Amino acid sequence: MFSVFDRVASSASLRRVLSGGIALCALAAALIPAGSAAQPSDKAIPQLMSREFGWSVSSWDYLIDAPPGAGHGPMKTDPAYPYNSQIQNGARVFVPLFVPIVDTKDPILKPWAAKQMQESNEELLKNPNKLNFVAQSRCWPGGVPGQLLFLEPVYFIQMAKAVYIVWQRDHHVRRIALTDKHSDNVKPTWFGESIGHYENGDTLVVDTIGISAKSHIDSFRTPHTDKMHVVERFTISPDGKSLKAIVTVNDPETFNGPLTLTQTWRKNDIEMIESICAEDGGIDPFEQNLFPIPQASKLDF
């Protein structure tokens, strides 16, 4: 399924440039007026955008350790199945038969969430090759914050009133309005409604609400409700070569406290290419008979 990961890492495969993605970046650069708050040349604004580079994700798991004083980190693997998580067990190699079995006894989980996740564990243990388990293998959007785990590079477009985050995979786009107030009535969607601002010359702070409960937080299929509130802090390293997101998740209906999640990317001199999940080995749930089409017991005519 994830053979595209290796293809992204190969420079020979990056010759097929997606002209649309390049054009978007060029258009964004042209539209940013001189002296505007979101101008990348402004020293108060982190240099997230370029036509020459993207940000390549380091792992499809969140880093296991939360920052000091942050409280609860990400969900972890069940101690009875300790070798199923790519980053949590120190293995930074690609594992095609990755089966995430989560520790459902974690006290951070509300009873309904623990029960749902335990049912998922049991389903996977019965069928460990069920690779459609996570959003990436289903060709679904990852939502917020789950999209941060997507393996392919991500690109930023910084404009005067908005920041766009564009993933190479299926060219999923998040819009972050550079404002300090959410809409009065937010309808839940895959990426919710994001607002943001810059801090300290190196950080983009993003506040998101209205995230559809169809998405999951991580590769463990950790659920949430549409009342979830997510704050992400994207910070560029002092040498400009890496990007870190520290994410705070609050959902009192699902968790007994906030979660703090960490993801990192490295700057990579690659231009966006066309990457279509359905053509790169995504599992067809109907073909696999995972979600069979309902059939009536008798004819209607």
C-alpha cells in the first residue's frame, strides 16, 4: 500500500512535477503585497513557503514523549503487542504489515472510547492483514490532527489573510484564516475551521474546531467527537532545516484530559508531484468485500 513512500524518497521518481502545485506557490508569492503581515520576507514570519522545497514527514506515528510539563502524550501500544508501532519502539524503518494495537486501559480514555478501541483491537487481531485500518490506506483524508501523519511531503502557501497547507497526497488542502475569531456556527468537516496567527518569528499557531467525528486522531483509530478542539504550533528549527508541530487536543467527551502530540518534518528540496492514492495501491473496500453493497432480501418489482 505505502510503496509510494519509497517512491517519494527516490530523486529519480521526482521528475514528474505537478505544474498546478508550482503555479499555486507562484500565484501566492505574487499575491502577497509588500509589507503585509504574511509576507515571507518579513522577519516576523517563519519561512514555511517555497517553490523549491517541501516538508517531508519523519514518521507515521507521533513522537512518544510529550514536551516537559505537557501532561499526557499520544496513545501507546498495548504492552502485550510491543512491536507494532513504528516510532514508539525505536524502529524508523517502513513496516508494510503494521498493525496498531492500542493500550485501551489508558486512563485518559472515556469508557465509550476505550470500548470502541478495544473492539477495533479485537477486529485486527482476528484479521491482522486488514490494512484498510487507517485513513492513509483507505484513501480517506486524515482530518485534524490525523493528517499530520500522512507520509508524503507537505507544502505551505502563505498569503496576507490566509495560510494554505497542501499535501502532495491527493492534494488535500487546509485553509487557515489569519484571524482571531471563529465563525459563529461551524459545521463539522474533515479539516474543520482553522484560524491562526504568527508568533516569535518562527511559529505558526493554528486553532481548529468543527472537526468531523468521521476522522481519527492517529493510526490507532483513536476516536473523538465533533466537540474536539485542536491547537497546533508549527515551529521552524533555528537552522531552518526542520519543522516541528506540537499539538494539543482537548475533547472532554472522549478524554479525561488533554493530549499533547508531536510530529516533525525535514526540509527537502523536492517539488510537488502528482500522487493519487487510488492509483498507488489504495485498498478498494468494496473489492475486498470489507463493506459489501447491501442487497434487498426480495425484489421491489
